[in-house]
Amino acid sequence: MTPEKNILIGIDIGGTNVRAGAVTAQGELLNWRDAKIEADRGPDFGLNVIVDLVENVVTEAGLSVAALGIGSTGPLDRERGCIQNPYTLPGWEDVDIVTPLRERFGVPVALENDADAASLGEAWVGAGRGFKSMVMFTIGTGVGFALIKDGEIHRGVNREHPEGGHILIDPEGPECYCGTNGCLESLVAGPALAAFARSAAQENPGSYLSGVPGAPENLEARDIFEGARMGDGVCLELVDQTAGYIARGLISILMMILPEAIVLTGGVLRSFDLMEKRIRLELKKVDIIIPAGNVHLQMSKTGQHAGLLGAARAAQLLLEK
Amino acid sequence: MTPEKNILIGIDIGGTNVRAGAVTAQGELLNWRDAKIEADRGPDFGLNVIVDLVENVVTEAGLSVAALGIGSTGPLDRERGCIQNPYTLPGWEDVDIVTPLRERFGVPVALENDADAASLGEAWVGAGRGFKSMVMFTIGTGVGFALIKDGEIHRGVNREHPEGGHILIDPEGPECYCGTNGCLESLVAGPALAAFARSAAQENPGSYLSGVPGAPENLEARDIFEGARMGDGVCLELVDQTAGYIARGLISILMMILPEAIVLTGGVLRSFDLMEKRIRLELKKVDIIIPAGNVHLQMSKTGQHAGLLGAARAAQLLLEK
């Protein structure tokens, strides 16, 4: 493709919004737009929203399109180009998203799940840029994980993506929907932290957490971090516990993959600053057998555009194949 | 290389013996020999042993040599082609093994650590053959781990190899030389099992373990498995505990990498048959979020020749570069 004349279009499909952007071959975002996907109005309506969005973005950019990439909330059937998601996109069961866009725009269309697309974006032009191997590590409502090796997404058996957020941490830990107990997600994801906050509020009637309006029922992970910033002892203990679990998760990633970079993202990791000292202290301990200190551990840089940029990169990789 | 006329030479250097073999481009071992390396007589003596061994193997095979590969006990400096191992090869500190062999035989020479070489052999012509991604998982005196992806060894930052044997399993587990505690090696490697056996013998004076000659001081991992085969309750419990830890380690590997195949090897895993039922039961539980049941989990097939075959494969990969 000629970078001056053609653009890549990245499309980021979430449960509520869809965003499209025009991206150069070098990963520069020229312009973008978003819209409500209104999943309850069905896939035909949603597809029209996406087509309109892409047409507007292309018109604004004033360039022709080389390829389209989609990063979508899952589960997906990548081989068939289908979104199969009755949970976050109700009514969108087994919807072929690739064929209509390919036919409408006459260019190749790539499809990746949203976590993989975000990782690809971060590896391309974000905090993972220039590294041969990068792990993108997300802690939010769930715990996500993607390995990018030599610029491409690592895929597992059946070309499915692994679920590194469920590596096992503590044999005494809580049960998880993954089928076992004490996995990382069961200990540090938003809902897990909210449950710890509720228990702590009940056990400590005079504490910061018990005084949060709506406590204990409405306590969220963020309440722990807010309390910790105000110096509350119970919250500081929960933050320390969380940092310890995250550190053990990161050590397992280092021991198994030893990537050149680990990029952190997600709502819980927005409070990484509160946990960083403890986490780096724990990682330093394993320097004795692996060069943990040489692994770049940092926050993501592409932020809200990670998925869109990664979708554009997936489109570019498709052209190179 | 023309397979009919040229052979690859694989060399497997251990602390006691060195073995060399002639291998075809298709991975068939034509002939092999071994010799004592007598590390205490120094690297010059050892190098002569290796050169003689290779010459004999080449003469017997009656073919010319395309390339040599070495799989050696570590640590190594692969970039400089040096063995740096005062522990298992006393006197061999910082010995350039690649240059003398390259000059003597006039062909390219590859150097890999022994675990990586064995994994490469297993992926090439063993139980990992035909899979896009394979993890070789060794439990013996230590716990080892290597990921082969698209036929090549996965390397970490600084091109160093990860230490997957030290993924963290139990925050309450024993301390390990890796700098943390409760890693897989601290719970299931031979010395860890021997320590569990000693404690169990002392706590259960009438048990099978307490009756082993030399118990408790001389108890080894194998005594646990022997007792279990005879139906001893204490040993069966220790086997079940070990199977549980190994299963949690395997689940973390599946969650993080989801390889197409996991190949098992090493002294402790020779008793895999005693643990297989429990391990497969645990793995089945995570089928709910990853296709664990589609991952081929089996014992290694290349056995004692894994290192030699993998060294030959490393030589072949060097030719292809």
C-alpha cells in the first residue's frame, strides 16, 4: 500500500459504542468518530451505524481505504468472521460482520477480539513499541492477558486466545467461573475487590469503608483505592494484599514468558501508583534467576484508542500476508 | 543441504557424559556414541573427547557434515558460544566451545542449553511433532520448561530462557532459591518430594516411608511413588498432593499459553501414571473457558536422545537462517 494515498480503518466495537478511525501505515490516527451501536435494535441497524461511521471517517480523511480491521467484544468466530455475543450485544448472535463490510468497501477486512486488538495497538504504537515480545495485562471488571510476539498475536490451540487472567495464584482462594479457585481474576478483578471491601466494611464498623454511602452493598473497588489515598488502614491493607497477588501473577508471567515488556491497563490498574512500590519490590526478588529488572513494566500509552489502532494494525497485517 | 549426502551432528554435553550422533535432515538418528567428559581434567581434554567422538560418528555414518549443534548443561553465553558452568563442569568456566569445533570441522555450529535442545528434539521428531506450539515440561531434580513456537525456541528478554518451573503455586509454600516461595519447583521437584517424605516418615512412625532403609535421612522422591504403588496411605496422600500442585501448574500454562501440546518428561514424571487421573480431572474443570481438552498432554517420545536430536535440529535451523 502507498502510505500517502491509502489509509487503514480501525473499528472498535463495544457493547454500547462503536468507534472508527483513519490510521496511517505508520500508526498515526488521523481522525475518528463514534456512535451508539444500540444493540437492542439488532445487527442490521448496527451494521448501518458502522458503515455510516466508516464512510464519514473516510470522507473526512480524504483518502482511499486500503483495508478495514475490527476489534470487537467477544466471543467471536474469527475464521467465519462472525460476532457471537448474546451477552454484551443482545440480538447479535452469530452475525457475519466481515462479509458486508468487505463487500461495501471492496477491501480486505480483519477481525480480532477487543483484548487482542488493544494489545496489537499497544505493541504497534504504544508502550510495547519496539519490543520483540510484549504482554498486555488488563485488570478491570475481568483480568485479561495477551501475548504479542514478533508483532503478532499469540494464539492457542484451535487458534483460540488464552485466558492468562485465570492463572492460579492461591489454592485457598475464592471459586471462579473459570472452573477452579484462587485464580488471579478471583483475587484482584473489580468484583473480587468489591467483595473484599464489603467483608472489610462489615468486619470493621468504624472504618472508612463502612462509612461510604450505600456501604456495604454498594462498595466498589475504587472505594478501596480512595480510602487508601486518605490513609485508611483497612484500605491500605487491602491495597497491599492486592499488590501482593498482582506481583505473584506478574512473577508467573515473567517465569513462563519473560517478555521484553509488560504493559498494564484497566480500571484497577489506574491505581497502579498505590501498588507499584510493593510490586517492584516483589519482582526484584526473582532477579536472582531471571533478568526481571530488564523487563519494561509500564502503563499503556494508547489509552482509549488502543482497540481502534490495533484493529487498523490487524488490517495492515492482513494486507502483508 | 542435500539430505542424502550430508548429516547433522548433534552433541549432548552433560556433567558426566557427552554423546554425539549423526542425524539426517528428516530427524533420523543414524548412529551415536558417548564418552566420559571427565570435567576435572579440564576443557582441553574435554574438547579432545568431543572432537574424537564426532570424528568417529562421522566416519561410521560415512557421510559429510553439514552443521554441528550442541546442547549443553548451562549456564551458557549463547552469543559468544561459551559454556560458563563451574557447577556441573568444574574447571569449565567461560569455555568457548563453538569456535574450536567450527574451525576443526569447517561447518556452522549452534549452541543451546540442554533443556532447550531437548525441547527442540521433542518438537521436531517426538511427541511435539506437527504442533504449532509445544511446551516441554520437565519435573526431576529441578522443574524445567521450554516453549517451542512455530518450530523455534521462545526466548525472553536478553534472549534468555524463561524459568517456567518457578511459576508460583502457593503463597504458603516453601522458600526457593528463585527468590520467592511456593513456586512449582519448591513443591514438586525431587528434593521437595524427598523433604515431604522425610517429614511424613517422622510424623508417621509405623508407615511405609519410616520403614525404608536409611529413613528418614535417605528418603527420596521415588520412595513415595514406590509406597503408593504398594497401597500405602501416607504415600498415596503425598502423590495426590503432588498431582494437585502439578495440575495447578499445568492449568496456569494452559491459561497463559494454551499450547497445542504439553510434553512431560523427567524423573518425577516417570510416575505420571499414578497422578494422571487426578491431573486430568483438574484440567477438565477449566474446559469451561479454554479448550483444555484439545491440548495434547503426553509423555515425551525421544527419551535419552531428545538433547542430541534437538542439538542436530538447532544446527539445521542455523543453516536455514
